[in-house]
Amino acid sequence: MNWFSENLGVLSQWLAQPVFANQNTVITVWSILALVSLFSLLAISVTFLGTQVKNTLEKRSALPPTTVSLVTRASQAVIIFFGSTVILDASDVDISASQIFEFTSSLFRTPLIPVGEQPITLWMITFVSVLGYVLVYFTGKMQRWLAEKLNKRPSLDYGTAQSITSILRYALIGIGFVIILQAAGIDLSTVTVIAGALGLGVGLGLQNIVSNLVSGLVVMFERPVKVGDRIEVGGVLGDVVKLNLRAATIRTNDNIEIIVPNNEFINGNVTNWSHSSRDVRLSVPVGVAYSSDPEIVKTCLMEAAKDCKMVLNTPSPDVIFDGFGDSALNFELRVYTTTHVNKPKVLKSTLNFLIFQKLQEAKIEIPFPQRDLHFKSGFPEQRRFPEKTLSKAGIQND
């Protein structure tokens, strides 16, 4: 017992030895061990709480993964800041919570970029970044909510609703950023000067980007192309699934998404299959034997169009007698469709199956290509050529 008491006293004296000392603060070995233990416990707690916050947000909210990660990191930073303040305030270190807040406040107010009378500080950058992110996030939510509401109105199509909500969102973002900059204390006249200085660089190095942005505004206001349209531009054929300020996203029938710059819609030729209406006419050519009755052929083609559910009854299908071919009588079945504007080959394939069935039932032949060859006996001028030459040419006398 005496040995334990003696060693405990020696240990206590060792722990009480000062490691760092000045006029206000004396840090002992015990203080260092206590601080290390408390900060380790704080780190474990922050990791655990961050995991819990992340799991809760993923299960109970519809936030995207990047937003969930950002909220989790921000929560951990707040817990670390306040936890460190409490630990240092309760320890032997002569640093109070008010001193920590004063130091943090002075750090955030330190001028970083001397611009005009009001220099830009870390607080301004943080304020604008956080509120700017919140503005972009909530305007995106508002755009999707408003688009869903507008899509329920029968007088507006999907593309028109997307254009209206996109323009409204960009307008709110522009106005919101101006308000945020003013609230942060940034002199907008200084921003105007900086924007004017950057204008030369924009004009020289970013011509294509600026052209695409302006073209995007023109496309959204004039709406020559809308979300949901079936278009062909620059050799790309597909459906417009997204329209942004810089570029549009087109999805092909192979489910491949192609990004097309907006100036392609302004400077190039665009084929829009569904600009004013999604009723598109498709033609299916058919050739039958010369022995066929054209009236019976017309009846078969009309019945095939009537049996196809993808074909519209109004406008009604029609049959054209296109002419007399080398081997067949050429007809053309013309039908209208709305559902298969983006799948014309599927509709043509279905019609070809039905046409073949109807023609077989009517015993109408679909001919093979035919050529009439006429052979003449003898060679009137074979005397002019030597016999060896004729034999080499493969010509034989009858």
C-alpha cells in the first residue's frame, strides 16, 4: 500500500509538471492528456453523428446526394467548432469562448481582395456562396413543381411548360444574385467595372459560349424547338429531352443522349417533325405484279392500314398509284400517326406485315425484278475481224 501511494504521488507530480507556461496560461502534462482524450472523443462523436445525419436525410428527404453530403459536412463543422470551444473553455488553457469567437470574427472580416472602397472578405465569399447555393437549389425545386402544375393544364404542352419554367428560374436566379450581393455589402458599381474589364476577354476567347447562351435565350423565347419535339439537326435524329441555356440534350432511338449546342438551332437547318402538330404522315411503297387488279390492291392496302392500331383514322389513309415500274405496278400507302413519330421504322414494319398478309389472301403476287433479254443469231460483221480475235472474244459462229 505504501508502494502504491509513493508511486501515485510520483505520477501526480509528473502529470502536474508544466510543459508550456506564460503569463496567462500554464499547460501541464495532465492538460495535454485531457485535451487529447477530449478531442478524440469529439472526433468519434462527430463521425457518428455525421453518419446518423446522412442516413436520416437519405431516408426521409428527397435531397440529391451532393446536397446530403454538403449538409452532413456543414453539420460536422458546426459540431467541431462548438465542441472545441467548450473543451478549450473548460480546460486549463486560458482561452475563453468569447476570445475564440472574436478570433473567428476577425478572420472572416480580414480583407482578401481590395476592390474599391469595400474590400471583399472571407465572410462575403461564404455568405454569397451559401445563399447562392440555396437560391439555385430552391429555384430548381420551384421549376419542377411549377412544371408539374402547368403540365396538368390541357392548353399547355410539355415543351411550353418547360420553356416557361426555365425562363422564370433564370430570371429569379439573376434577381436573387443581385439581392445577395447587395446584402453581402458588395458594391455593384465595382462589379460592373469588373464585368466591363472582362468583356474584352469574353468577346475574344468565349465567343462560342456567349453565342450558345444567346441562342439558348432565343430558342426559349421563340420556341422553334421544345422539350418533347422530334427533330433532326446536324445529322442527329431524336427527341429533345432537355433545353438549357448553353445546349440541348437529344435522345436517339438507341437511348443515346447527344448534347447539341444551341447555336445549331439558330445557324443550321432544323427538321422538326412535331413543331405545330405530332400528326406525321409516313409512306410505304408497294410493288405488285402487272397481272394484278389495281382496285383490289387498293382495297388490300386500305384494309392493312385500318387493321393497324398505330395509324390515325383522321386524317384518313390513302393509296396512290405511283406508276408503272420495270417489273411491277408501283403503289404507295400513305398513313398518319401520332404515337410513332419517334419510331417510324416500327410502324412501317407493322404495315409491311399486314400488307403482305392481305396480298397473300387476295392471291396478288409481289414480283421479282424482271429483265427481257433478246439474242440475235449470226454476226453480220464478223468477216471484218480475224477468226482468232473472235475466238478470244468468246464469239462463236452458229
